[in-house]
Amino acid sequence: MGLLDNVKAKLGPAKGKVSDLAQRHEGKIHHGLDKAAQAVDKRTKGKYSGKIQTGTGRAKYAMERLAHKDDGEPGTGGTTTPPGASGTTPPPTAGGTPPPEAPPPTS
């Protein structure tokens, strides 16, 4: 058994607990993310508003996926597209810049 397998085995029960907590406190987590985003936006005087909103949206999406992973509702469990990403283009990278797109085909 490799190191990664050992880590996965030990963190398995914790994932269920975190998912349960995220589901029970989803509203509070969303409120906290919004409050933190507002504070950061205020401190940076709006200079990074777009990036802050994108990051907040992605954090909320990740939290929702964690909270609703195995609840059996359609459209959950990773099948939806995160905010700001279309179904055909991959979402922006961690650096905030979108990946390069292929040029359109020439006829």
C-alpha cells in the first residue's frame, strides 16, 4: 500500500464529517465568504473586484459540491459547471488568467 492509499484511508471518515458540517452550515459559510470578499474588496479599494468575485463564486461552488456530493439530487455531485465557466471552455487557472483558446478553423 502506497503513501497516497494510506492518506486516503485515514481521511475517508473525515470527508464524511466535513460534508455533513458543510451541509448543515451552508448558509453560514456562504455568508462568511461574502463578508470576507467584501472586506478584501474594500481593503483593495475595488482594484481586484473581478478576481475576488470569481474566487468567491468558485469557493461557494466547491463548498456546494462538498455539501451535496451524495444526497441523490439531480445536477449535484460534480455534474454542474462552476460559475464563470461555460460548458465548452475550461475555467480560468489558479493564476486568474483563462487558458489559451485554439484559433478558429480556417475554411
